[in-house]
Amino acid sequence: MTDQPIKKSIVFSGIQPTGNLTLGNYLGAIKNWVQHQEAFENLFCVVDLHAITLRQNPAELRKRSLEVAAIYLASGINPKESAIFLQSHVPEHTQLSWILTCNSYMGELSRMTQYKTKSQNKEGEAIEAGLFTYPILMAADILLYQTEFVPVGQDQVQHVELTRDLALRFNNAYSPTFTIPKALLPKAGAKIMDLSDPMKKMSKSSDNPNSFIRIMDPPEDIKRKISRSVTDSLGVVAYSPEQPGIMNLLDIMAAISNRAPEELAKEYQHCGYKAFKEACAQTIIDELAPVQQRVNTLLTKERGELEEILAKGAQKAHFMAQKTLRKVYKKVGLIPPLG
Ligand code: TYM
């Protein structure tokens, strides 16, 4: 018997610093990261290079990148357990991305739902090539760290599947190089729906501000948005696909309180939608208030510490990423740089 510490599996995930992060990002991704944090070795990235797939206002992008990192920390990501960093600070992401691009097919990229939706919205306009190749950069993010688990919401599962295909293809062509990653979905909250149209996913890029709750929304906005959320005329709180609006609110409450949505439905069954919505809004407010306070401190008084955490995170990520990239260079016939 040796006393060697058991190596923890690696977790990688990221969020784009575009728009305002929503309750969907919080419940579908961040809260799940925090819950599994101690069991894994974690890398949580602010994927700023993904953000520039669509043109951003530069000052706004810089501000949002720091805000997203602050949200990770404020939500409970512990920088001692997890590396938090900006994607653009670790150049291996783009380097591996190019090599994977040369091993990807146009057909598989054009089948990505996100690409199809976003390019359909741009019919008749020029479509940026980055929109098409974007899942390859995501695959590079994941594969660089020999990641085993990728905690994401439902909408990113297809991209993780593509990552698996690319990794398997590379391993078969050159010899085992990459760990084959798996998506890790939260028990509740994998798909938080739009408050105005509960058949659509809640999205930070929606034009209708009443359709989503921002992590940084003040309590009055949360109350207003939940009270106006679209439900139905049945009048009984039930966890049923016939009541997608109510189902969504129950999913939100379940994800926050770690309870089963069916059990919550029983509890609120006869209380009427108004009281149910008030309880739902209060659950969200109580969850987000401490996060908001901490974000504000990190972005003002503790900004120096925040930048320091990002620098340390990037250093650790760079160290791990270099190892994989050198292996990949050798396998495809490139000469790794000395040192
Ligand atoms: P992004 O920035 O769109 O979303 C970040 C995370 O939030 C989840 N999410 C949701 N979960 C539940 N309900 C919703 N309504 C909802 N909306 C968003 C997403 O599933 C995601 O987990 N391509 C990725 C970012 C990325 C990444 C990666 C993720 C780049 N590289 C590597 C994992 C690993 C994206 O655009 O996520």
C-alpha cells in the first residue's frame, strides 16, 4: 500500500461573458459546479474568446469578463480548490483549436443546433466563420485539460458530444491522447425556461428583459418578473407538462432548494398562483442576495484580489494545458518549442 493521494477527476466548464448572466446560467451551470467542487479538480473559465464570435463593445466585454469571474467566486467557487481564469490568458486554447479544426468536418459542424439557430437568424447577412467553428474552440477548452466531466446545462450537451467525437477521432488516428469527456447535468435546472414563453430556453441574449432573471437583478425586478411570468388558466400548482410555466417555476425552486419539484408541487398545490409566485420570487431573492453583495465587493474593494486569483488560475491552467499541447504537437508532427 502506498500513501499516494488519489488523483481527482478533472472538471472543466465555462460561461461566455456576453450579456447579463441569468438564473439559467446560475442553476444550469454554476450551482452544479459549486456542489461538486470538492470531489474534483476543477477549472472554471470565463470564455472571453467565445464571446467575440459576435462583435462586442470592448469596454463592456472587459467589464463583463471580470463580473463573470466575480460571480463564480461569489457563488461559492473556492479558488483554493478550483482554478478560475480568462480563456484568452491561456494561449493553448487557440493553438489546440487550430489542430482540431484540421481534424473536424464541415458536415458535423453544420449540424450543431446553436449554429443552425444563430445562422438562421442572420439570413441574408454575412455569417462570421467563428460562429461555425466555435464548437471546436469549446472542444479544445475541454480536451486540453484531460477533462473527465463537463458540468453544463442541456443546451451544451450537443457540443460536448462533438468534443467526444473529435477526441475519439484524434485518439484513433494518432494513438490515445485525450481523455473522453462526459457532460454532467444538474438534477434540477438543466433547462430553465423563458418566463414569457416557457417553451423556449431562458437566454441572456433575449430581447425581452421580462423573459429572464439576471443573477444581479434587484429584488423588486425579480418579484415583478416572476409575478408576470406566463402560466395557464388551470389554477392548480402541479408538476405537469401541460403547465410548462408552473413546471418551470417549480424547477427553479427545486434547483435552489435541492428538493424534488413534485414534492414542492404538493406543498403549493392549493395555494393559488399568486401566493405560489410570491414564494418562488422570495426563494430566488434569498438565494441571490448574498451572491450580489459579494460580487459588488469583489468588483470594488477586492478587485486587486480578484485579478490576483485570475492570474494564479491562468498560471495553473497554462501549466496543465502545455503538457497536453506538447503531446499533440509531437503526435501530429510539429516540433514542440524548447523549454
Ligand atoms: P453559455 O455562456 O451560453 O452558458 C453557460 C452555461 O449556462 C448553461 N445555461 C443554462 N442552463 C440551464 N438553463 C438555461 N436556460 C441555460 N442557459 C444557459 C449552459 O448550458 C452553460 O453550461 N459554449 C458555452 C461556453 C463554453 C463551455 C466551454 C462550456 C465554452 N467552452 C467548455 C463548457 C465547457 C456557452 O456558450 O455557454
